[in-house]
Amino acid sequence: MTDDLLALDEPFYQPRRFVDRRSAGRELAEALHAYAGTNPLVLGLPRGGVPVADEIARALGGTLDVWVVRKLGAPMQPELGMGAIAEGPAVVLDRHILRHIDVDRAAVVAVARREMNEVGRRVERFRKGRPVPEVRGRVVILVDDGIATGGTMRAAIRAVRKRRPKRLVVAVPVAAPDVVHMLQRQADEVVCLQQPPQLYAIGLWYEDFEQVPDSEVARILGGEHGVR
């Protein structure tokens, strides 16, 4: 039998889809069981990360809140992320993207200011006047529904790090392998259930990937496991 024929019998990566964000959150909670009983602060990146984070907070007996982050879209190509900005504030820029687009510093600053204003509006909308949760000395779990490039998660990590958590964990159902490797150098731990070689789009890895409206984020945060 040839090596080629043998290769056909070898196991290969078979990705699977999550039912929805809450199902993915329950699976992540199982992978994070070591943090049960530590009263972790579980921070969902809105909007899609919040239902995932809610399930984790419920399972681990933690406190749920958000950490608001916005992509910095290129001036002439808003869908192209040249970085991200998080409440805190913290900014990360994609130097590779910036080298390949015609944008000056003033334009980048203008985009950052605009998105920081939006961050502030969303903080008020989601927390409704509640203070920023206490991070210092706590186990903090940053959660999203998936990571493609890592820009927004990097901004969140940078912002939360400034507040001196005891341990900073990133938890996501699915992410690109190279991004997981990058984030492992910035967080204390990265828990990712699936790392498909070809990610394409986060929504492809869910059977139900309906958009999460702001009203749903606010409702979840106002529930039993919301910030306290």
C-alpha cells in the first residue's frame, strides 16, 4: 500500500458548528471549570460576546459585565480594521495594515476619537450609570463569540491589564490559530474550543448567528448574574 493511500486513512481536522452563542458558552464554561468558586469577573465583548459570557458567569458563579471595544475602520474602507479602541482607554494599531493604506496620523486620530465617543455611549447604554467593575486582584475572563484578527481582543487585554487583575484569561469558542498564538503572549491563558486552519468568517461556525441587539445586551446585564 502506498503512502498516499495510507494518508487517506489518517484522521483529519473535522470542524463542527456550535448551535448558538449560549451553547458555545456552556461548552466554554466546562473548559473553564478550574475557575469555579473564584468569583471570576466575566467580561463579554459586546455585542456577540455577552450571551457567551453570561453562560460562563452562570456556570462558574462569577460576575458578568461588559468591556466595550470598537474597531477602528480605515477612513476610506470602514470594513478594514486598522486597529481597535477599548474603554480604559486603550488603543492598538495594526502596523501591517497602516503600512499598506494611504492614511496619515491625523486621520487615524480622528477615527479613534469618533470611536471613543461611541465607546462612551455604549458604556452608558449597557451599564446605565453603574461604575466600572473592580478588576484589581481578581480573575478576569475576557469573552467573545469568536476571533478573526484579534484587534478588539488585544485592545481589551491592554485596557484590563492596566487595572492589575490577578489573572487574565481569554475565552472564545472559535479563533484563527495564529491569533490564538499571538494572544497567548498577552494573556495569562487562552481557552479556545476550535482553531480551524481556515476560519473565513465567525458566523460560519454557528448554526444560529443572529445579531445581538443592544437591548438584549442591556437585558442580559440587568439579570441575576449582572455586575454587582
